[in-house]
Amino acid sequence: MDTRSLWNIILGGHWKCTSGFLHSSDYEIASYLKITNQTRTTTKLCSFSMIQKLVNEENTTVNSACPFINANSWTIVDDYIFLLFDGDDKSGAKLDIWNINSYSNKPFGLISSFESISPTIHGPIFSIMNNKTTKASLKHNLLFYIAESQKAKVKEWFCIDKEESNKEEIIEYGRKFEFSEHWGEHYYKFSHPSIFVWNIDDKFSGIGEQPIALNFKGSDTCSVFYMDLLPDETGLIITTVENNPMKLGYCFCFRRPSKILLLNDIDKYILNNIKSELCNLNITPITISSDDEFVRAATVMPYSGKDSNIRCSIIYYSSSMLNNVSVHWFSIKLCIQDLYKSDKGWICNGPKRVCVENYSDPINTIHPKVFQGFCGLFGDELNTIKIVPDTRWIITSTIQGPFTILVAINVDTCEVCKIEFVPKNKNCSLIGCYNILDVTKSKKSNSWYLLIVFSSPIIPSLAILTEIKNFNPTSNHILYANEIKTISSPVGIEQNILDTEFPKFAKSNFNNCSDKFIELLSNISYEIFEDKHILMKPKSFRNLQKIPIVVNIHGGPNSVSVCNFAITNCFFVSLGYAVLLPNYRGSIGFGDNYSNCLIGNAGDIEVKDVHDIMESVILKYKDFIDSKCCFVFGGSYGGFITLHLVGMYPNRFNAACSINGVTNAATKIGVTDIPDISLGLICESNVQFWKDASYTSDQIKRLYENSPIARISNVTTPLLLAIGTDDIRVPPSQTIEYYKILKSIGKAKVKFLQYPSEHHSISKLEHLTDFLLNVVNWFGRNGGIPIKIEDK
């Protein structure tokens, strides 16, 4: 088959469920799934599936279009969906309000659509991956959202505006081209995200002329990243990050100076200022978090029953400032702060409680409160906390080895339970990764419905409706989620498919994809190697006696390769390669000791780990893996390890590819958005870089010596390099510097690709296609499997 055709088949079948919710009434359960296609420029696409579950009656499924296309941020309250869009010029906002009629074959209906009259009220609308940035108060008819603050007015030196000159406002000259810091990779459009409010009437037929900025004491010195409404909708809980003295990259970096704040009586202040352009809250926020912790993702958990409007708990992730060097990620604490409503507003009810601690190693013995194998929480932008209605339980996902698993946590007893999926077919076992989309309580029985999504190396995604009969876990801290129905796949499912074998299963799930895609997936097998690493390979090897191996190294380094679907790995295996996904020391999900042993040893032990893991795999599977045909591939920190490997083992690999890889940590720290990470990993530094950005000559020397560029004279392996020209995390200068030196030495073949307007990840379809075809062609021309181009 033409290699380009093979890529198109895989591309057409790759979709991934990322978020959703359940909508429950006495007679029906409707599920709304947000589907992200990671291979398109426009990444916010939605699919809708609905089933009606009548007692003792057959389920039916209805498919319909969903309105989430291109929404920057959104929230759902009762039967309404509020969708926010950037204005046409990336400033201002547009608001669509949709009604949900779950009983209809066309369940969505547009009620109202509004656009801010003043497009300069704010900049782009802010959104974080778990959508904690938009909230609607139906009680007070207010919509809260986060957007970039309006930039201060500037004047050119020789521009005279009589209207402006008559105003009392002082506008400084000479600031038009002043440098503006931002929050780094993924959040590069944002320097000062703040809260804005839109007033809506109770029938959604009218709206305030424009949103107003919601300012409070201290709001000029901090950025708002998350917010949540308190139960009676008179207060907000916000998670902020300090703007001063400098900003560092926020995405996937926990150690940032942050606070959780409580804003009381916001409804009164807003309604009194609704006709102004600015709402200045004359209040001092109550600080919920401690001064010695980094915090993220504060979530409000209401009490049930008669106390629902006067008591709640604030749940948030926390890490101490005192006992961690600067690394990307690690297991983090889950903390609880109880609140109650007094005559003076919401106040703290007792001290902060730590519900889940850090874990140095996985729990390997019987524990009074935690299931065996648990090694901590790794809550980030991807791991949403879901409140279980009418209980004191929450559900989230975490990493356990090379798997993403579901956990339920009781915030009062601090019990941590693993949620295990139970399919209808007891002989069926879905080994892979699970994430929670949403949870709701049945109004007919004492049970809860969970909408979960499953993925594995051979299954792009399955959305499954499950039921937990009660929240009484077993003695070994296990809860069972029993399958009701597989209600949606990326292309729609019309039947329960878990009772079938994989080939049939695939056809029923991807019914509008080609049979060739199903055939490709059916020919892939995978296994866990030494409890940590993932090996994928073809089931049939075509006409080859032995097959080549590609080592695909994850970035981070404090990340992990998990057992889910990845289009790159599927492509490699479909071409005939075995693919090894190593979880070297420094990876998360195996206890903090496994992650933290990389500190001070970066550029050494993880490189040797990857090499040794590969050699162990080749030795074990020597009957079908060609030991003389090895390739290595990695991006970001995976590129760092890739370049180290070809320098440390110059004759071991047939070819290599690094994309946006770190080449010289000594020159990187001056231009990256996360300089503290390199200093922490290599120099064991615990410096709070946002306060003191200086470093010593000894540190610079160590950074250089532990970088791939220090071994560049050894490199003879054919090397493919690639960058995104707008990368902020690992700027293009890193690869350009390495390329020029390698070219001048002249020992190795090298090819250099650069993709315009791309950042740390290559996301545009044209660029991703070009890059992966270049990779397989480069490997094929250097001892791998030759690609086929069948031009007519």
C-alpha cells in the first residue's frame, strides 16, 4: 500500500473523547460528549449521543449535531449551554445560549445570541483544559468568564488626538513596543487574565450592553486561572498566580506562586455597577490557601440536603514550597478547606485538611484507607475532578504505572478507592486507560451513573455509560462500575459491542471508517514489559523474517507513556515496526522516588535507562526483532534523550529523529519559559526563579556538560531534526545551534525541518502529515522499511 494512503486511513480513524457530562431526569439519561480531533487545526468539535433508559425497557440511541464547534469556553447549568467565542478581531466576545431538550431527536435549540458592543473591553477569552473558566448564575442572571485584561492605552510620540488629550486620564508615551511577559507555552496570548461578567435577563431575551471587568483588591497584581461559584451563587472561589516580579510558563509546571481566594457578596457589587465599564469590588479577598504552598484547580463541593446553601468544601491540589526542587510534575496533595455561610458572608470553617498525601513509592501492602498499587494523584489540566451528587465522594483520574485509572476519594474519611470497570461480558477485558467524563445520580434508585472514556493502543476511544450501585467500597478499597451501555464512539455506536471479539468490535464502533482502518487496528498487539514499559508490534510480519524497532521516548521528563491510542505509534506499527515506549527513571506514576532520582542525574541515568530497556526487549524478543535495525524518536525532553543516545552510543542506531528537542541547557535557560526546570533537574536547584533569575558559572558549566551538545562530536547516526518556529518552551535556537555545529563537523547525515507558526507540538494537519512522512522516509532510507510512493 502507498504509505500516504496508509497515513490517510489512520488519520481518518483517529478521534479522541476529551470531556462531557450527563444530564439526568426521571426517565432519561442524555450524554454530551466533546470530541477533539488532534490532527486538525480546529480542535474543538463535538458529537452528541443520547439514550433513553426506561425501567425494564430497551435502550435506544439518538444522534444529533452539537453546537460546541469552535467555542473558546463553555458551561452547562440545568438545561442550558452557554458558549463563549472570541470576537472577530480576537477581542470582545460573542455569547450563544442553547436550550437542551433531551426528549427530542434534535435536542439543541439556540435561544439567544449576543455580541459585546465594545470589542475593546478585553482580549482573547481564556480557557484551560478542564474548563474551569466559565460559570453561569441563573439565580442572579450573571455569566462569569475569564479573559485577557484590556491593555493600557498607549500613544505614539507624534500622534496628536484632541479627543484623547482632553481626557484627564494620563497616557504614557513610548510604550507602544514595550516588551510584555506572558504565561508561556499554550498560554502565550495571556499576560493578565481576569474575571469578566455579563448580565443576562431571566428570559435570555436581553443582555447588558457589554461585559464588565470584575476587579477586587489585588486583582491588578495577579492572573486568574480557575474559578468556581459557591452554592448560593453570592461568592466566587478563584485560583490566581502572581504576576510579579516575573512570569514563567504555567502549562504542566506546578511550581508557580499561587493562591486560592474567596470573593464574597459579588452579586451585590455587580448589580450596583452593572451599567459601568468596571466593577470595583471594595472588598479584601479571603485567602484560602497557605503562604507556603503552590496550588491549582480549586473546586467547590456543596453539601447535600438542608445545608446545601450554607456549607461547602473547597477541594484543591497543593504542593509545598519547601521540599521540592524545580521539576515539572510529581505526586501532589489533595487538600480540603471547609466553608460555611455566616452573617458576614462565607468564611473558613476550621483548618485546612490534607485528604491525599504525596507517595514516595506505590502502596504494596494492605492499607487502612488506600487501595494497593496507589502511588499518588497527579492532578493537572487534564484530570478533572467530578463531584458525586449527594455524597462526600469525588471522582478523578490518576496515573498508576503505564495506565490512567479512575479513583474515588471520600473527602471526609480520606479513603481512596480504585474504580474498576465491569463489562457485561465477563470474558471481556479492556486493558488500557480510563478517564471520567461526568457523573450523575439516578432519580429512581440509590445508584450513580458514570460516563467514562476508555482508550488503548488499538482503540482510539470508547465512551461507556456505567453504574455504581452504591458508594460502599470493598475491604480492599475497590468500587465497581458496571457497564450499562457503550453509548458512543468517535463515529457513533448503535449496539452494545463489548460482547464481541475485537475484529467485530472494531467494525461496529467505526462503522463509517474504512474496513482498511479496522484491518490495521486488528493487526496490532501490545503488552506491558517489566510492569513499566509498553511494546507494540504487528501480529503478522508480512514477508520480513525480523522487524525493526522504533523507540518512541516521551517528553517531560516528569510525564509518562500510558497505554492509550497514539496516531504516531499506530502509523509505525502499521508500516511494520515494533514500537517501544519506555518509562525511564524520571517518569511519573511509579512513586516519587522513581521520579525524583533523575534530579541531579539528568542527561545520564535516563539515557542509559532507555538504552538498557531497548536491549532487554531485543534480547527477550530476538526471534522477531532485528537487533541491527534500531531507530529512536522523541520530542521535547524525548528529543533531549534521543540526541544523548546518538552521542553516547554512536553506532547503535540506524537513524534518529528529534523534534523540538533540548540540545544545550546552558543556552536554553535564558530563552525558555521554564528555566527553573533545567536548573532543578541538572543542578538540583530549588531557587524560586520568578524571584531570582540569576545563575552561577558552575551551574552553566554543569548545564552544558549534561546536554547533548557536549557529545555532538561523537554523532555519526543519520539525524532528522524538526522544530516549530514559534516554540516557546524549547525555542528554535536550540535545534539551530545543534544543526550548525553538526553540519560543520560533517560526520553525520542531517536533515532539518521547520514548521511555520507551530509551537511546542506540531498540530496543523499539513505539518503533522509532512513531518511523519519525513520520519518514516528517513528511517526507511537508513535501513528501515522503505516507504512506497505510487504516483499515477
